[in-house]
Amino acid sequence: MDSMSWEWVWWAAAAVLGTAILWPLTRRSRTRRGGDSAEEILNRRFARGEITRSEYEEKLAALRK
């Protein structure tokens, strides 16, 4: 096979290697930011009406202990 027929193999290998290196780095940076705190999630659930005021206050008190 000549060098032109192997060119696609090198590009494919570079794509796989690039993905293998960059994908874990992007996932790690997302977890380092911490995402939403438990209080933020609780606030959103209360705002959407998923939990009652008494449930909200009970869970909030437990989180702040």
C-alpha cells in the first residue's frame, strides 16, 4: 500500500488519541467545579413545587447541621 492509503489510519489514530486524552480532562473539570450544591437543588425542588414548605425546612435544617 502506498502512503496515501495509510493517511486515513493516521488521522483516525490521532482522533482516537485526542479523544482519549481530552475526554477525561473535560469530565474532571466538571466535577472540580462541584456542580450544584445540595441547597441549590433543594431550592429548585421547592420552587418547582416538588416538595412542601415543611419538607423544605426539614431538609434544609438537616443540610445545615
